[in-house]
Amino acid sequence: MPRPSLLPRLGARRGAALLLAALALVPGRASLAAPAADYDLILRGGRIVDGTGNPWFRGDVGVRGDRIAALGDLSDASAATVLDVTDLLVAPGFIDSHSHAGPGLATPGLSHGEPLLAQGITTVFVNPDGGGAVDLPAQQAALLADGLGVHVAQFVPHGAVREAVLGMADRPPTDAELDAMRALVREGMAAGAWGLSSGPFYAPGSFASTAELVALAEVAAEFGGAYQSHVRDEADYGVGLMGALDEVITIAREARLPGVHTHVKALGPSVWGFSGAIVARIERARAEGVEVYTDQYPYLASATSLAAALLPRWAQAGGRAALLERLDDATDAARIRTAVAENLARRGGAERIAFRRVAHDPALEGRRLSEVAAQWGTSPVEATLRLVAAGDAGIISFNMDEADVRTLMRQPWTMTASDGGLVPFGEGVPHPRNYGTFPHKLRRYVLEEGVLSFEDAVRSMTSLPAQVYRMRDRGRLAPGMIADIVVLDPATLTDRATFTAPHQLAEGVVQLFVAGERAIADGRFTGVKAGRVLRRGE
């Protein structure tokens, strides 16, 4: 399959213009002005997948500045740069609507975002799961300090807002405290946030009632924002998976804004097969006029912390110091052990939990909890408590069923999102979603297995998240849209990251443009940082 040249190819009109310009420099000749090119960039002959879900069509894309200026037959037009992309796939840059890349992008060594660019990602939403920065202008300044390889959109994180006002207290807010939280959400939305994120599965978000979440989502709705939630229960910890989905629907209905059940899954053997019930519940809510969506990463394993996965939330109330006191108390410790054992069973056992990051003991990274417990000559429960007391650990939990993943992936209201972050290359054994989410879905589930069409998959990565979060000028290839464009070679498109060797960049992105600037040229990073902080309403 033809590959575009690393160097721009001159069209006939552009070649003539250069000749005229050269003649103007010859002594004794009259000065002739070179005609201006029609576009700054033309991508010629690609198979255009415009992001809407419509079938691909063959055509050209013309770009002026940071905007798409034309699509179609531009064979008679000229451009400063012309790239032959015959038979390659040309699509909008991918939008990752649930990303933990914010801290990395605010770091000089990672601000290039190359693992994201290699996947075709041009925009990420940060501060998910209710965690992240409360002071959004300060975060914006930090993100821009070293330049950005990708665009960044921010959420206001509920859990961080709650902690700023109530600390780690397990109680309802007073009226004054709720007003203080409303004020912080309002400040964040006024600073350009795209919505409210929550994580009622995690402390301290887990200490919030549905009414509290509705009250704060109503503030986001005043600004036209959305509500995204790592739901209260993805298995049967408490309210259950369906009860947690019902909470998202309730908040979306009562606050009158789009509600997103983020990284949707049926976690653990006790709820495998629940994907059909999720689909039915969301379809019913949508039929009733409630705007509900999901996003999903295309893997059978999740990632979180050991404490979040296995400790009961009451044990985390008051923060780490209070937790350590409870572990030293015989009665509390016994209750905690019982809960850890139950939660291990929910996730299918200690052999399904692998360590991705253990700051206090990196030698454990990549190993299973069952292996570590056996090495230490103790039970998985006791090993868990020892690790939590020493400083916790990041884990990968292999707890999803393939049939559920496929059922949820096929839904027209399911976006693609990584739930991944940016870490220094070679550090730890992170989830491969950090490096491969979008190419993994396209290679395995589209090109190889045909779970959904290429056009539908691209829609889930582009125009659908743009619709959900009301991004007016992104997510589609159309005149007037920002020129975030990815050119893919379907013959080489693949993810290389695995659970045992995750630090491997994806392949197959031939060209990538961020706001019209070339971030990848012929498969190589250019070093250009054209990303922006995207503020809602601007």
C-alpha cells in the first residue's frame, strides 16, 4: 500500500508559482508576484472516514491555518504542502473522554504526549473519577508551561471538591458546606470546565449522597456541562451494578444534563452477563427523554489501587492516619479482613490481581497477589493489609467477560475512552491501555473480528464524544472544524503494548495533525506541541 512521502509533494500550480518567484529574482526581468496557494495543506486521495458513522468516501482534505477548509475533489487546487494519502484512512483526531494524563502532560518530560499521539489521540479530558485539580486556572497554567502535544479539556472533580470542603469525613455536608462546594464547582465551570466528574466508588466521593451529586451537577448544567461518573458499584459491593447505573440516570434526569456511566463494565463473576440489563436500562431511560451515555476501554482488565479495590470505604473515612489506627485495632481489623476476603471473591480471587506500581517495593511490579502471598507465606488477605499499611499499590484486575465487553461496545451511545495515563517510559508495569486503547479496538475488534464497522468505531472516538460534551468544532471532518486529523494505514495499524510488556508505542498512524500542525510525519514524531487547553464556551 502506498505510503506518503516524508517530504511535501509539489502540485503543478505550486511548482509554477515557485518558478515565477525564481524568475523575479533574475536581474533584468520584471518582478512577478507568485500567486498564493489555495490551502496550507492538502491531503490527496484518502479514504475519508468523517466521524459521523457514514461510509467512507474517497476525496481530498484542504486545510487553512488550524481549520479544515474543504473536503472533496481538490485536484485543481494548490497548497503549500501536498501529501499523497491514497488508500490510507483519513479521520478526525481521536477524543479520549476519560484520561488520567493530566499530571503527565503538566510535566516537562511527558508534555509531548507521544504515547497518546501514537494512538491518533488529539484531545483528552482530564480530572476524571472525581479526582484531580480543584483550581482549574492553576492547572491550565501548569499544562501550558512546557507546551502540550495534545489538546486538554478539564472536568471539575467532585471528590476533590468534597475533600477541599469536608476533608475525608463520612457525613453529609451542612448547608454552608454544600454552598461552598457549589461555589467551587461554579468557579471551575466558569474557568472553562466541560462538566462534573464523580467517583462515588472511591473515598471521599463514596461518602456523598445522590442528592449531593444532583445539587452539584445542577451547577454544571447551568453552564451546559455534562456529568461523568465512575459509578458507585460495578459489581455487588453495595447498591449493585444496576443500582449504580440508576444513580447516573437519576442525576442526569434531575439535573437535566447528559449523564455518562464511564468505563462501563460488569466487574467480576457475580455480575458477568449483566451487559444486556445495562443496555435495556439505558435504552429505557433514553426512551423516557434522559440523555445517558457510556464510555468503555476495550480490555478485560481494569486498573485501580489495591485499597480502592479491596478495602471497605468505612475503613478509609478520616484519611490514611485513621485507616492505620483501624488496622491496629483488633475489632476493626477483623471487620476489614472480612471485607477484603469478600472483595477478593468479587474480583475472582487473588490470582486475578497483578501489581502495576508498588512505590515502596518495585520488585513486586508485574507479579500477582497470589504469588506474593505465597512467597511471604501468608494469605492474600494478610498480604493485602501489609501492602496497604506500607503505602498501598497500583493494581491491574482481570475481572471482565468478553461477551459483556462486546455487547457494550456495539451500542450507539458507547464512546471509546482509555482510562489511561502518562507515565515515564519504562516505569512500573502499567495497564496497556496507556499505550494502545484506540489502535487495540480498531485492530482487534474492527479489522480482525468485525464486532463493529470501522466507521462506527471512529464515530465512538470522535463525533460521539464531541456531541456528548458539546464540542462544536471537533470530532468531524467538515469545513470549519478544527484541523485535528489522523491518517492511518490499516495494514500496519496495531497496538504493541501487552500486560507483561506495556511500554510499547502503537503503530500505524502515518500522519497526525493537531490544530493543523504536523505532530507525526510519515510515522515519526515531529516534536511540535500544538495542543491547547480547551475552555468550554470559547
